[in-house]
Amino acid sequence: MNSEKVCVLIAAAGMGKRMRISQNKQYLPIHGKPMIRHTIEIFDGLSEIDKIILLIRSGEEEMMRTILKTMELHHEVSIVLGGDERQDSIWEGLRYLENFDGIILTHDGARPFVTEREILSVIEGARTSGACCLMTPMKDTVKISEDGDWAQFTPDRSKLFAIQTPQGFHKEVLISAYKQAYEEGYYGTDDCSLVEKTGKKVRLIRGSYKNIKITTPEDLIFADAIYSDRMEE
């Protein structure tokens, strides 16, 4: 059995502007429970997880503590205040884990449908490769456009993949990537993009199309359908 500890940083500090609401989308209900609670429960149910860190917005501490009090948790869940951008929030989590050594997973609080199997595959991928993430092959044709009005060219769809979370890393790999990003003033779209900037390759692991990130009001409709389908399995 691998003794290397595993910590998950759950990014839940975003306002979700595309959701067109005034509150943090993480607290929107899915079948009667806040979205973030569904996400926490998945990781809390895994014995392979040693630490759970919630990265939240300042002023939402009491709201999050109230949610945690309603849960029968198997892990201690720590609350850390995040930053203005997701990257800043993850960095605050990494600073909090100064004395932690092992595997770090980063996950979006707004992805409540990741499965235990997918999480375990990312843990294993991080242990063997140092950096990995879930992905799904692109189903749509993608166009490249400089101005959003005219298409320049169409990339080969067989080489395109939609990236998901969790993403997994050896701690030193992620720390090094973040330090370089801040030194260069670079903000990436995900943690793997920061690691790639250091020259390290990222292993891709097949995920599920159901592991959606809830971003727009329409996504709540899909979320309800996915939840109902899971309950029938």
C-alpha cells in the first residue's frame, strides 16, 4: 500500500458571473443540497484522501461552516480564504500546506459529479507521472478565430481534449509551477497549464462527460438530469 499522503484543494471561491446570480454558485441547491456539499461528500467518502481543504471567499466562512455542521464527515475539513482568481486561491491552499508532503489534487467545487473511480485514477496517475488530469475527447468541431467573427482554420478534432478536474500532482511539481507563474506574471486557465509552462508533460486520463462544471443556468438542468440518473443506477 502506498503511504504517500493525498490532499485535495477544492476551489469554491468563484462568484460564477456566467450564472447571472449575485451569490456564489457553490451554494446553489442540487436536489435539496448545496452544490459544494455534493462535491465534498465524494472526496470525504474516500479513505485514500487524507486532507480536504476548502478554498472559499472572505465573508462566506459562516455559511460554509453551517453546511459542514450538517454533514457526517469522515475527514477533518479545513477552510482557507481564497484570492481574486482561481489561481490565487490554489496558491493560498499551497501556502497553507507548507508542511504537507505528498500528492495534491485540485478540484472545482462546481464539479459535483466526479466519481470515486475517476478520483482514484488521478491519484494513481499523479503518483506515477507527477502531473495528470482528467479529460474527454472533444465531440464538437472547433474553429480557431482571432476576432470571433471569422474562422481562420479548423484543428484536427482527434487531437483535441476537454480538460476536467481533479488534476493531480506531486507537491513539488505544482509548487515549482506556481512560483514560476508568479515570477513571470502568468495566469493559466488551469493548474496543468502552469505545469506545462515549466516544460513538464502532463498525463491525460480519460474522464466522463457527466463530470460537468456547472457554469451557466443551463448547466443546472443537466445537473438535475445527471443526479437523477445516478440515483437510478
